[in-house]
Amino acid sequence: MGTIIKPLVSQLHRPSPTSKVLVLACMLGLGLSACQPNTVEQTDTAVKNDNENENVSVTQINQTDTTGKPVVYQVFTCLYGNTNTTNKAWGTIAENGVGKFSDFTDVALRDIKSLGTTHVWYTGVPHHALVNDYTNDGIGNDDPDVVKGRAGSPYAVKDYYNVNPDLADNPANRLAEFEALIGRTHANGMQVIIDIVPNHVARNYHSISAPKGEPDFGANDDKTNTYSRHNNFYYVVGEDFQVPQASDGYLPLGGETHPLNDGQFYESPAKWTGNGSRVAKPDINDWYETVKINYGVKPDGSHDFPALPNDYANKTAAEHLAFWQAQAADDIPDSWRKFEHIAQYWLAKGVDGFRYDMAEMVPVEFWSYLNSHIKHTKPNAFILAEVYNPDLYRDYIHLGKMDYLYDKVDLYDSLKAIIQGKASTAAIATVQAKVSDIEQHMLHFLENHDEQRINTVDFAGNPFNALPAMVVSATLSRSPTLLYFGQDVGESGAENAGFGQPTRTSIFDYVGVPAHQRWMNNGKFDGGQSTSDEKTLRAYYQTLLNLSHTATALSGEYRELDSLQRQNKVVGYDDSVFAFSRFSNTQQLIIVSNFSQVQGKQFTLELPSSLIQAWHLLGNAKLTDLLKNAQLNQQLILNKDGSASVNIELSPLQSVILGVNK
């Protein structure tokens, strides 16, 4: 959820392609043709290229299974398969179309897999509040006054025990259709992640699908008290909820007439709003479509549940589970049990893991409770959390038993600033050092549903400008890499969709995703309508991401080489260049990226003797550029003092991943 989206939207025009972009595409060291699709065959350490067959789609890829770095493909499920290109602001499903579970055919899933994907995060699957009539399927209508957009926020969940009816060919059969998608995803060699949004639920939460004996959130609350340990919500006692006062000309549904669009929503007494607002009439910029869940945190901030001893940071998930099982039943807040039941329900359906929205707004003890139960059921479950406060990272990893957290505040923000010319590449080594003890837990990304698209004037200007950052992001640590759908073909998110703002593909509206639709080519997923730039970009992502999770060195150690070049004032090495090494017992890599959009770089990269010793390198070594799978003419030269050096020559925006051949 991260970003608070204001209702005011403005039009952002798509940047026009220029000859400069086409030239840059040919300078990026793709290892694949910049003008045509090609076959990619994946081996354990390198990407082999076939530039002779011009008619073979780049999605045809033969991969070696690996237990290396995960690659998570985030797909906004209701947008992915939509072929409608109308994109009318505030458009209905009939006008703008919507994607379905059935759009994820075996062809589509093989295409996703071809990007090196190990896990598919199907965003927006749990049934959330939306403005569409499904009363014939026994689903009550949602009130536009407390729904953001027409498609609704995926983070305002209305029924945790079923899925979004928009996504089903037959809404009455929607759960079975999702279960079939889980099966297809598994059959294509990938795991399934869905969202759990623990901090809040939709203002009108009501499950019609909960198992027998599972009461709704709030069904047993004592509404005469602001707080009670086993209440699921907090209450503004004695006051009724009031719809926020709109600003900047905002009107629900863009002002369209609707039976429930009357500025009224009945809730008595009013509940606290999802972002913590404690007033009966929240602000229009609050998360007014949601209500906050009570986890046993009193209004004064004190905790009303057992404290987890500090030494549990060093204990296993099984030991955490034993701790909670030893507590008195009445000491565990009811909301904890409800979410544990929800997680177990989806694990039983075949879901392999969860992404937790705004996890830091929920106490870490709850995460210990929930995740230890999950790991007991599925030890290899993939647990990803949205946490933005670096001071909390270690608590949520070690005490909360999270597998992965967003590396947004440090790495993502630094890479974005470097792309924009606002920071030196030296920042990369600095921020990576800050998480050196937890680097394998920090998921890397350059796009997700909360962030601006790369291909916007507010971010990179064009998608090629971000490729050096993508190489760094994907190879810097042992952590997973997240790819947002459409990123690999340069989607710009320029549409004025309604509630959603341009520069981000709207998560609130029914809308098409143009660059992705061109690649999708009416379900063929062969880039048949894509531009040459889009095919070039896709090929680069495919090569890089497959390499990222098959190269053994990328699951090994990291040494930054940046500070040594700066200390020794290496001629030609500057604030647009970043170099580091990744290595294992079986593979040694040197990775160098040039972030400059206009200047090539040429310098002699120096490697310290300590690194050469760690590599067990005894003499000069030949080099292979793994992005091109090309043997290079230059060698790594071993010096008398045990250090080494290699000549590096980079075009603008070029990266090299050099394999050392002993």
C-alpha cells in the first residue's frame, strides 16, 4: 500500500521514442539482437544466444531448475490479461475490460517463467470492495462513497475467504477458478504468492464464504468501548461515521449517478480508519475506505498481549510456535487467531506464501505468532513484508520471522536518485553496508504497484536509462528480485484511468496496460505487436533475470570494489560507475555498471589481494561477459603484490558481468 494516492489526477503524456533511445539500445551489451526476438537457452552459469533464427520468440527458453536467488513476478491480476485498449477515465468493465484468471494460460505462464520467475505474486486476489453488481451471485453491492476508484483498492479486503469476482469467468465459481490457476502455476514450475493485508479491512467487511463457525471481523465486538483486547476494531463511541469531505474537485465514480453514490455510509459507532485516524469523519487523504484492525494495542500504545523475550531473535520458528502455544488462550487477541485461520485456509488451497501489506503498522509479536504457525504448516513458505522503517528491519526479520522485506528506503531510493543524476554511485556501497548482516532478506525492485513506472519523465525518462540500476539491483546480494508486470517492456502508466494517477499503472480502475498488451498480442505472448525497443528491453530482462537466479556466485559472497577505485583515484572511474564482485567456490564474477546516459567510460579496475586470495586465483585469467556470453580479448592480470587489474571499457548505460575463467 505504501504510497497514499490522492484523488486528484493529472494527465502525463507518454514520452515519444527518439533516435537516441534506439542508439542506446544497441550499446547496452544485450547478448541478444537489438532489432529482433531470439531464442535463449539457459545454462547454469551463462546465457547462450542464437542470433541466427530470427523467427523464434524470445519467450521460448529452456531453463535449468535451481535453488538460487528467487525471482518474483508481481502481476496485477485484473489488468494482466485485459486486451481492451479503450482506457476511458472511470470506465466500467464493459467499457474498459478486465483480466481474468483464465487469461493465465499455459502459454502465458510459460512466458512469465521465461523471465526466470520462481514465484508469481498475484496481486488483488482476495475479494475486495468494488463497484460492480454481483447481487445475482449473492454478493452485496459496495458503496462508491467508501470505495477508491471503480475497481476498488485491492487493499480494502471485503471477504478473506473468497476471491475477487471480477477475475472469474463465472463469478459464482470464482474460488474454483482461482484454485485451477494455482494448479496451472505449479504445473509450470512456479509458486504462488497472494496478499494478506493485516492492518485493515474494507469498511464494509462481510464474508459470505467463511467456513462454518468462523465469525466475521467485528461480529462479537463490544462496541460500547473504544478498545477491548478481543475486539477486532477500535470505535469512536457515541459518533456515527461520516464520509470525508472531497477536495480538488474529486467525485466518486467521476460524478456518475449511482444508487449508493449519495455522500452517505452507515456505520454506528464509527470505527478508526485504516491509517490510524481516530475521528468519525476522516480526511479525504486518509485510508477512509478501510478500518483499522485491533491487535491488542491499547489506544495509548501499550500492549495487551504476552511480550516476546528478546532472545527469541535467535530462536527458530518452531521455538516461536512453542512459545505461543504455551500462552493462556485468553491472552491471545482474537484478531491474531482470525488472521492465522485465514493464512491456513489459503495454504490448504495450495498458496505457497504471502506478501504482507504495511507490516510495520502491526506489532512484531503478532508476526512471530502468525509466521511460526505458517512455517509449521509449510516450512518453505515465502514470506514477504512491506516495511519502510530501517530501524525495524531486524526486529521484523528475527523476531517477526519474516523471510524478506522491501529494500525501498535505502537501495531503491538511492538507485532512483542515481538514475536521475541526483546522487553518486558511491551511495550504493553505503546503503548495502547498512544491511550487510541481513542482505539476503532485503528484496530488491525498481517497480511495484506503489511506485512510479521507470518509463516516465518523473523517474528515468525512458526504460533503457534504468538498466544499469536493474543489473545492480538483481546482482548485488543474495536477496530475491521483484519484477512488476510490464516493466520488462517499458510500460509507462500514462493513462488517466480515473482515481489512479498517471506515472503509476492504476490499481483502482479498469484499464488496459498498452506496452504489456502489445507484448501479450491477444494471448500469444510473443511480442507480435511490440516495438523493436520493447523487444530489445524484454530480451535484456530475460537474460539478466535468468542469469540472476542460476549463477552460483550470486548466492555467494559480495565485495564492493567502489571505494578502492575512489581511494586510489583510478582515472576514468567516477560518480557514474559502480563495481563489485560476487563469488562462490565455483564461480567468480566482476560486475561493473555505467549509469551515464551520454558518456562512455574507460579505466583500469583494481582488485585487492584479499579478493584474489578469496578466489584462490593463482595466475592471469580469461574473462567472459555473461550478459553477452562472449569470450573477451582482455585478461584479468595478476600483479606481483597479489592484487589484480582488468581494463574496462563501457558504453553509456552499459553493464558487464564478467566471469573469471581460472
